[in-house]
Amino acid sequence: MKNYAIIVGLICLTACQTKTDETPEAATENAVNKTVDTAVTQEDNDMTTQQPPKAEKRPHVFKQHGSERIDNYHWLRDDTRTDPDVLAYLNAENSYTESQMADSEALTNRVYHEIIDRIVQNDESVPYKLGDYWYFKKYTEGNEYPIYARKKGHMQAAEEILIDVNELAEGHAYYASNNQSISHNHQLYAFSEDTVSRRQYDIRFKDLSTGEMLSDVIKNTTGSLAWAKDNKTVFYTRKHPTTLLPYQVYRHELGTSVADDVLVYEEQDNTFYVACYTSRSNDYIMIYTGATTLTEMLYLDANEPKGEFQSILPREPKHEYTVEDFQGDWIIKTNWDALNSRVMKAPIGQSTDKSQWQEVVPHDNETLIYDIETFKDWLVLEQRKEGIRHIKAMHWQTGESKLIQSDEAAYTMSVAYNPEQDQNILRYDYDSLTQLGSVMEIDLATDEKKQLKQDKINGEYNAADYQSQRMEIQARDGAMVPVSMVYKKSLGELNQRPLLVYAYGSYGSSIDPRFSLSRLSLLDRGFIYAIPHIRGSQAKGRQWYEDGKMFNKINTFTDYIDATKALLAKDIGDKDRVYAWGGSAGGLLMGAVANMDGMLYDGMIAAVPFVDVVTTMLDEDIPLTTGEFDEWGNPKNQDSYDYMLSYSPYDQVKAQDYPNILITTGLHDSQVQYWEPAKWAAKLRELKTDDNLVLLRTNMDTGHGGASGRFSYYKETAADYAFLFKLAGIKE
């Protein structure tokens, strides 16, 4: 079962979408071809001078709670993404970054090619069985995108191509499909597409019996949908056109006009997100609606698509729950009287009365229940304890429980896609910092385990050449922070190696110790890669998250700093070559740390950083802002305003030394809008008292996730690595 509470929580802040007759690409070209003296001087824009662009100061006054904040770079916000001054500035920044990294161009190309050369180009997923068909996706040599296919009866049967994403992506600088869904009779195929990188997906349909695309096109959705059992009715979630909040569920009947679609649910509370999907048994259409600390779920018989949705349990303050249907019951993961969640069950149709709920799995103070999955004879729990994500199974009848074992101390285990409920075979994913990802299968009745697939690398790779470690360090307030790290064994003393510290620390999202194909380019050049599992994640349970949000947010930043210092105190890393990296809310972490103790680090990479906290959270027209109040606070309240202002990276930039910083963003980012990092770069340049680099790189074609192709994605990764190598004095 998808953990929709976590999925929603990971959606970070975005900004307004507006329409214009001029495309951003055309506007960019026009802006480059003209001189915009008011925004960036010609001297600043000349690569040969290698001088950083100097953004004009145009004071804008924000008033709140009787105080004023002056933002000299507010003018860099352009919702249309066509303002010539803004585009000229972004392009000047790109030119400056290119000039500063020119001496690393050869190394960047080398790193890029060594990364993509590791990719096994002809690759295929483990097929899964639905009805009479085996479904899978594959990649072919030289192609950026997957091909989705199926075979009937057995894997030796003829292959049927469902969609070739490479063909769909032709002519687009960006293309993403976040969802594919088959009708119950396996004749109709739905898929989503986004060609802008704003995460506003169109849903299209293909008739597999004829191979023809249907005329039905549903725009501005989350990309996901739910099929009714009549094989012609679908339910989908639509986003608000301005805020991009998913807030409405519509019913569409294929062959009819989308304009006539029926609104079946609209969320009135703008702090909530909405999702729609099919239950694990396929018997129900489910609506999930939730805020950071509160959820409600509704259901509809999939055989009665024109019926009325019913609530499983009406919303209650600070109550979060998710459900699966199983043999006439709702199996409920709930935090009711259970901080780390417990599992209950209630008869379908009687769940609104909590006196009917029966406990199945009790609360554990040490173990967070992350997700649940139901099987014929077993309930499977995806859990987290001491930062390690693992799987436990419990027999429905006997109550017997068992952990799926691993030989490693630090690893990541998660439930894979298991579409069939009426069986006892569990598929799960497994990897670690040194072990390539695997798809495993275990018979829960016999414990017989087999590996269905392990990822491969082109060229030589020996896991024994690398060392993975797990430790705890003590934060300044006594909290014990887990740290995972990995390095190559043969490259000298640890205290002479560059140290890269990567973290996130928000929304309860935990950075698991997983394998990274690209990371080898760091490890093979001597880097130590460390992940402190800081507060704000759920690495040590729900309380670990609560202790790093709202009025406890400062713990996220101090944990990161304290973990870095503790590693150095243990002779892990060269104190003169320490580097920090974080993205999105992890970019907020970078900004706060840069202000608080930035010179602990030689350099930082802040990817798509959320740094203008107060201004963004005061603007409820910016997408998803209202849904974030329980994460950061509502600055319309004096106490929240004061606390957020105390750490907001953009507001706290001051006249002091800062490390070398590479800031990255995407012009079309719908999560953290480009102007936050752009303004931050300008203000850092204005106030910092050192000669270290501040580089701003804006991808003019993409958004929050960067490039969409499996090869092109790594171009930016290679450029990021080259920045680190340049600072660390690594030339090969």
C-alpha cells in the first residue's frame, strides 16, 4: 500500500503558475540578445572578466507584525518566467558559473562518461503478473526513457509494446510520466505526461485492442487515477490552477467530454492534499485527504462508480491513518494513542465507530511502523528502528511474527510492488551503501528466499573494496544521532580524505543508506560519504521528526553541524576539505548551516534550496504553502514568524565569511521556485566578506528534479562533482 501521508509530506513548497503568449525559451533568447543595463551590467555579463554578476538592488518592503523586512532582490520573482531583466540575470549567472568551471570542463566530461558508462543500457525490470499478463519495463541501448510492455500467459510469449516513452518524448526538452495504469479487463492503458517539469500531468488513454490513442485527454492532474470495474469510468485528482494543490476528485467516463466530468469530492481546507487510487484488492476507489498531522480517507465500491463516497473515519485533530481492505475489514495503520503508529482492524461499513476497532499490532516506543501490506495469511509491516528500514511479517491466525534478516549492519529494505493480495509470496527491494539494489522474493510460509534480480554495473565493481559503517554521535543537547558512511578502503588514512556530508531532515523523510551508481565517482577519488540521520527525519521514530519541526527546527541544523564536528573529532575526514550537500528542504539546511557555522566547510552544494522561508510561507497564493503550516508554522502568527525569521537562510545572510557555494535551480521548478536560490545568491554576493565562490546554475528547461532522461540527468551530477573536485584539489 502506498503510504500517502509520507508522499504528501514530501511535497515541498512551490510557486505560482501563470500563462503567457511568449514561451520561456523564446523569452530567454530575446533576453540574451539585448542589453539590460538595469539588471546586469555588460561588464558583469562578460565571461572574459570572470566577475560575478551584480544584481541591481530594488528595495521592496514587507510589513508584518509591526516590523519591516527589506528585500532588495524581490524583483527577481517573475511568475511568467519571461521578464527580460530576470532572464538576463539568470543567463549571466550561468555564464559566470561556466567561466569559473571552465578549467574543470574536461574533468566534468570525464566524470559524466564514467557514470553513464557504468549503466547497463539494455535492462529490464522484474515482470509482475496481473490477470493473464506479465507486465514489465525495459531500457534499450542509447535511449533515455523506458519502454513499457507486456506478454500474455508467460514470458516466452510475444511482446506487446504498451508505450515507448522515447517516442513520446521526441521534441521535448523535458518529458516525464509518473503513472501508468491498466484497466481491469486489460484493454485500456492510461498514462500521464508532463512536458514542462511543473508536475502538472495530462492523462492520456490507449486502446490496446486497436493500438489507437483515445481522444480523451485530462489536463492539470497529479497523474494518478483509479479505474472502476466497468472499465470505462476513471477517477482522478485535479490541481488548483494557481496554488497547484491537489484538491478535487473528478469522475470521467471514456468517450465523453472532459468538460462534463463530475466533481465527486472537493477539499475545502487549503492545508490538505488529496489523492485518489484503487484499493489493493481493486474492490474500492479510495480518496486520501490529509494535512501534515491529520488525515481522512473515503471509499466507494468500484462496482458502483456513480455511488457516494463514504468516510472510513471522519477527521479528528492530530489523527493520521491509512488503510487497506482485507477480507471484509479495514486494516488500519493509525497513530491513535500510538506515536509510532499501531495496526487496528474494523469491519468495512462500521469503521466510523472506533469502539469497533480491534488491535492487531500494538505500539512500540522503539519502532516506527512505516507502512503495511496485506497477504493471504500474513500482514507485512515496513518498519524503521534506529534508522534502519526493515520488514516484519505477522501471521494473521497464529500471531507468529518474524523479521526478514540481513547480514549487513546498515541497509535498506522496503516492500516492492505486490499486486496480488491472495498469496503469500512477498517481493521486496534490498540494497546498502555497498551492495547493488536487488529485487528479492520470499515465501512467507517457508522462508524460502531467492533473488529475482540484482542491478549490474558495466565494468569492474567489488563491494569488498568499500567499507560501510554505522555509528552514533552525540549532539549538543545529548541526543544520539545515527550516522551512516561509506568509503573506499585502499585510498589512505581517513583523516587525509575529503569528507562529504549529505542530509535532508524535514517532513519525516529519512535518507536511507542505499547504493548509488554515480557516488562511485566520489568514492574512487577518495571521498568519504556520510549521512547523518538528523532530527526532522523519522530515522529514530516519530518523535525524532517532532523534535526537528516547527519550534524545534533548529535541532535539524545543529545535529548536522554536530555530526560533522564529531566525525572530524574521530579523524574521519580532512578538516580542510569538508563539504556539505543538501537539496530542497535539505537546501534550507545548507542555508541555515552556512549562516550558523559555514566556515566549518570548504564548500557546499545547495540544490533547489528552500531558503526564503518567511516570504514564501506568508504568500498563500504560492503553491502548497498552506499545506506546510504544520511543518514550519504559520508566520501570520507572531511566535511562528519570529522563530522562522531566526533561521530563514535568506533573511539571516549577514556580513561574514561564507564557504564556496554552488546553488542549483530549475526555471520551471514547481516545488521551490527559482527566485529563492537566485535571490539568495545575489544577497550572499552583496554581504559576504570573503573571496570564496558563489555560483548559481539555473537549468532553463527543467524543474525541481532536473533533467528527465536517464543519461542527461547525470550531466548535472557530473558538474556538481566537478565543483567538489575543484575545491578538493582533485584534477583527475
